Amino acid sequence: MNLSDKVSGSLKSVFSLILHHSIANCFGQSLGVFTSENRPKELKGLLEKVDETAKSHNLKPVFGLEDVMGLGQHLARSLISGGYHLKEVNPIETERKRLKNAHPDKSDPLDALAISRVLITDFDKLPTIQSLNEIYLAIHELSNRRDSLVKEKTRIKNKLHILLHREYPYYQTMFKNTSSKAALAFWERFPIASLLKGIGVERLAQYLRANSNNTVSTKKALSILKLVDKDSVPSCLNLVHSSIIRNLVKHLRFIEEQIAIVEKELEPLVDETGMKLSTLTGVDLVTAAKLIAEIGDVNRFSSSDKLAKCAGIA
């Protein structure tokens, strides 16, 4: 069917509930811009408005959606089940189209119109979405979950380092890796120097060996004790730091456990896709999962050129 017989509709996700929509004809002229909530009743009203607008101009609607794998998946399902023609639009292409305007200001209505125009000009190059494979959606959500956990881990480690610097100004010389198993065990047991009072070299060495697969030497324990002032009297601030450091260490361990769980859940899902990305040099399970999460089912691209176009690198 010729593009002149179609009306394009774009849908722009805003936060988690509000959607901005723009309808344009084959000349890129806006036929309407409106907003709706991402709820079944609202989506039904949206489709009725689109059908009504298309019918009044003797056109057939085609939809373009940026966030098929994320916030837009509920809407995508509604469109697919309703028998509508759905295309996926790369946000990079949307931005390029918007920047070509005389006034390239960023706003949700302008982005929605830009998506409509990309849908029109690149219609044959855009991947068609005919179904949503839950394997790819699951990989997408687990990959995002892992990213969030890694960011949280970094935030916790930064906070921990700040407090350790206040209690042990030389803490980076105490352990080669300040987040190692032995180091974390030490920070949790002795978050402030005064707690080392009465702890001898051999006792500390035994404790560290028990928490490091027997890799910490007595010499290391001795060097640590020489650095600290065990006889200092803790202030109320020191005691607060002690409590926070212990909580941060526990939280850090919990986050690391959650990351390991997510990676374990990702492995069979990545294998089920049949993609052998992890066989490539430098591509581990996590990287492979992120690529699959972004690409989705590679079979929806009829050629490598279309995949490159969707990725915004061609």
C-alpha cells in the first residue's frame, strides 16, 4: 500500500503513565496531537480517536512506538491484538528528525510529531512488530534490574569509602582491595579503630584468614595494627559512623548477592534465544544480555542493513 494511503501515529512515553501522541499524514503534516494515560480504558479511547481521524481523511493508521520493550509494551500488546500495523522507531532517529526543524526545542509533543515523520520517511526500513516474545522482555527487565543494582552498589561503595576515610585515613593502604571479602569482614567487625583494642596480631590474622579463604598473612595483620590508634576514645560521631559502616557493608553484600541471582536467571534465558553472542571475544553473559535486550528478536530485521539502521549506526 502506498504511504499516501496511510496516517502515521506516534506514541511517546512520559514517566510511567502519560503518553503523548501525534498523528501526521504522508506529507508530515500534523493531523492532531493529544495525550492519554497508559491504561486500558484510555488506550481504547486513543484507538477510537485515531480510527476516527483516519476515517475522516480516508486513511489507514500505522503506529510508530519508541519504547516497545519498556514502558510501551502494554500499548504494543494492545495494538498487536487489535490488528494494527506497528513499527518500532529508534529514539536516535527521532532526535535527528527533531533537530532538522527550524525550532528544534525538545518537548514531548514535538518528539511525538518527530516519531510520526520518521515513521513516514523510513517506513520500509523500520522493523515491524508482530508479536512480543516474553523471553526478550524478560531479558530486558533482568538486564535493567542488574544495571540498577550495579548503580546502587557503586553508590554504597562511594558512601562507604567516605566514612572509612574519616575513621581510617590510611584505609587504602590497609588492604590492596578495599572491597575484598577480607576487607569487608574487617570493616564490619572493626568499623572504628577503638574496637581493635585488646585484639592481638594472631587473633586478627585468624579472623582475616577465616574471611579470605586463608589468603591473609600474619604480616598483613601486624601491618594493620601498626597503623591504627587502638587506644583512641570513640566520640558519639565515631559511634554513628560505626553503625552506618556496618549497615553499608551488609547492604553491599546483599546487593552483590542480588546481582549474582540476576546473572544466574539471565543465563538460561540468553541460551534460549539461540544467539551465540557470548562466543565473541570480549562479550560475556552480561554484555550479550544487554545486546539482546536492546535488539530483541533479530529475526524481525530482514537484513543486517536494517539492523544497523535501527541501531542508529548506518
